Amino acid sequence: MKTYYAQNFTGSKTFTATLYDYENGTCSELIQVNTPMGMKIISEADFPTANLGNASKDSYLKCALASFVYKNKHLT
């Protein structure tokens, strides 16, 4: 299994994205945001690795994380 990470700091919030490549044709994505009570999961997904197409896993994570930061900028 290979693990890839990306983080984004937006003022008082930290968003973290993790991609687990199980090397069997399946990946798992986990996106979290920090809250006063700890980390909150805002997205979980399992999908075929082929869905990434030609994108590198690092590039995919950065794009996915940027999208969630934008969509969830109201989270505290």
C-alpha cells in the first residue's frame, strides 16, 4: 500500500487529504478538516485506481483538496 498526503492551511483551519493506493486496482480517499473537537471527516470514497486516468496521485489530491477547501470554507 502507498499513501499520499496533501494539506491546506486557511487561517485557523487545516484541511488534510489522504489517498491510499492499495496497489490492487483500488484507492481510498479521505478528506478531513480540523475543528475545535478534533478532525472531522468531510469526505470518504473508495474507487478504482483507473478513475484517476493519467493524473498523478499527488496532483489529484491537490486538486481534490482545493475543491473541498473552496466548497467548505464556512466550516469552523
